Amino acid sequence: MTSTISASTSAPPQIVQMATGHIVAQALYVVAELRIADHLSSGPRSAAALAEATATDAGALSRLLRLMSGLGLFTQTADGGFASTSLGDSLRSDAFGCARALVCMIAGPTMSRASNELLHAVKTGGSAFDKAIGEPVFGYLAHHPDEAAVFNDAMIGFHGSEPAAVAAGYDFSSIGTLVDVGGGTGNLLMTVLEAYPTVHGVLYDLPHVAVHARQEIERRGLIGRCEVKEGSFFESIPSDGDAYLMSHIIHDWDEAKCLDILGNCRRAMNGRGRLLLVEMVIPPGDEMHPAKLLDVTMLMATGGRERTADEYRALYTKARFELTRVVPTASAVSVVEGRPA
């Protein structure tokens, strides 16, 4: 049999790039953790000055920043110092988009430990995070408030463009009361309310989250149009909605827990109204899509998953819903609409 393997003595550049990706991620994490972009906000500085400000070794830090300059975050000055670029500026603590928090969450020590157990997840179908850390991710965050705060900011950075895209891509105008189940601090719900003045909102989440949601509702001037109810969607869901919205909730859990959540939602709906899941839907074919990366991330972190349209249809059927349509948006997410079957 003739081998089809290339006779080249070098590994393909794409393979090298993929295999060294974790090194770049760790370098990016160190830059974010040390707040290098903050230290460069007033202008270029020498490696020695940056090392003194960050309590690091000047030689080692200079080598790290040289790498990151090659990747476009910084640029080396004529005198050997470093300046930030517009890409580097996105890592500033006060930058819109929360990129620094996103980097610290994804490439930080906790998730890095979890990523080292991806092989376990692939072999067993279980969560890599559970194996590495010893408990589920949301339980861990509940008693690590500092990391939970970074996680919340990271979600804004990761999903920041979605609320406006969902509000523009799906017509909410005929909905009287929209219940956002597990809505966090309410960014998506309040964006919808701002775009549709006749819609009333109900945000439903755990008590420690609801505190921050109320503050955000007041800050955005929506107290009269948006109320907060406390509870767990694993136990019950408020029954006063015309439509029920869940954004990046179902993808967090295994199928049994998804069916529990959807079952509680169906009972709350009492045979009427709409179910609106905001999720990335995996497209067919080999073309790269953010949903494919997020799918493996969920396998690693929570044991959850992203789904194709057909897989959502099958899940809806099991939960006694009919999938009526999948509405794409200008962002990576779609609105997966359903009604009680």
C-alpha cells in the first residue's frame, strides 16, 4: 500500500500553530493578569519600568512582551520600550467589552486545570471541570466570589454583541410579558425592553444574582417595566409570561437537567405562549463556526453542549414542545422558537 503521508520533514504549520496555542493563551493571561495594558495607558514604557510596576523579572517580561508584540498587542519602540496598540488597549481594565476578564476566565488557572482533563471528558462524556476541580463549575463559582465576578464580566465580553442583535433579529412586539429565565443581571432582557416599549419584563434568577439585577434595572431606568423574581429554574418558573426567554441556559446542562428545566417551563406556560432559546446553533458542514468551539468548551466546563437545529428539534420533542422556527441574528446566536405541543 502506498502511503499518502507527505514526505515533508516538517510538521504542517497549522499543526504547529494549534499545538502551541496553549502557550499563546498563557502568555495572554499573564499580560492580562499583570495589567500591562493599564500600565501602558499613559504611553510607552521600558521593560524595566514595567517590571518594577508589576514585580516581575525585566528580562523575562521583555521576552513575553516581544512575543505579544509579534501578535499585535504591543509594539516595540526605537529605544527598546513597549507601547500598546488598539488591540492591546482592549485589555485595559476600563475597556468596553471586558476582554481582560474574558482572558482571565478562559486562560486563568482554574479553567486551565479543567482543560487538562479534556481527554477524560472525551473518554467518559463527563465534565473535565468536575474531574479537575472536584465539583461542578457553578457550585465552585458560588463559593469563589472573586472568580464569579470575573466570570460575570467575561460573559459580557463573550456575548456582548448578542443582546442588540437578538432585539433586532427577533420581533418581540406582540409579547405582553417576557420572562427571562436565568437572566443574570438582565442585560439581554433590558435591551429588549428598551427596543420594545410595550413589553413588560420579568427577570428570574437566584437570590444572589437578583440583587445585582435590581441595581442594573434601576440604573437603566426600567423599574416600572421590569420586575425581579427569585428562585431556581430547577424547582419552578413564574407562570405569568406570554413568552419565556432563556439565553445560554440550556447549553450548560446535560440532557436530563435540560428536560427538567424545560418541563418546569412548560408547566409555567400552561399550554400557551412561546419558548425562546437564545443559543448558538451548529451549522452543517466543515466550515468553522464559533458554536463548534463553544461546544467543546461546554464539554470541558459543564458537561453541556451546543446543538444543531435537528438536535434542538429532538430535544423540544422530548420536552413536549414543537420547534416552530430558528431565527438567525447578526451575531453568532439564533433564537430557537418553540410552542407547547
